[in-house]
Amino acid sequence: MEVDLPDVLAEVTAQFARYEAALVSNDVAVLDELFRADPRTLRYGIGENLYGYDAIMAFRAARSPVGLMRRTAQTVISSYGRDTAVASTLFYRDSLPGKVGRQMQTWVRFPEGWKIVAAHVSIIDEPESSKDAGQKT
């Protein structure tokens, strides 16, 4: 298996950037587009466990658009073969001093394009090991 093929990394990095822009601008249509429309798609959030695309869509539709701005740090995107990738990032919000968010997404290439099939978001007290990373934008 080939790991981190440059063209695959470029494609997933572009989709990750689309996701991030849609997230902070609350572009629900793009967020919905980027998740796989499948009952097996899941998203573990900060305060919710969402099983299936319909649950993820309902969460997005009901979520407040206030306070979504954030900055990311230490983003790592790795691809495995031509059709699977994992994107991981830390994120920081000014409204949560002393905290660091962590986000991981599993991306799979389908005939209709790259889709998130699993995501996990959590927020923890910022460990000493990530404090330097939080200063970067």
C-alpha cells in the first residue's frame, strides 16, 4: 500500500479546507455534502453521539451559528492508498481559554468524491505539550 501519495494528499487537503471554511461560516449545505449519506456514517461530538447521516444533518440544522470561529494547529493529513485518508487537527476558540479541541475525520473516496465516514470532536484542558501549538494560526 502506498502511503501519502502527493495527489491524494492534495485532494483531501482541499476537501478538509472546504470543511473548515464551511464550519466557521455555518455553510450547512457544504457540511452536509461532505459527510457520506449513509446510516453507518457517524460523528462523535463534544456533547452528542450522532449515528447516521440523518442524525448528523439534523444536528447541523439545529445548531446555533454563533461562536463557530476557531483557529487550527498541528493539522496532519495522511492517506492510505488512493481512497482512504485521515485528517487530524487541534483547534482553539477564543471563547474557551485554556482548552484545546481535537478533531479527527476518516475520509473515503467514493464515485461521487471524498466523503467523511467517521468524525470525532472533543475538547480537553490544554496539556503542556500542545500550548506552543495553540499560538500558531
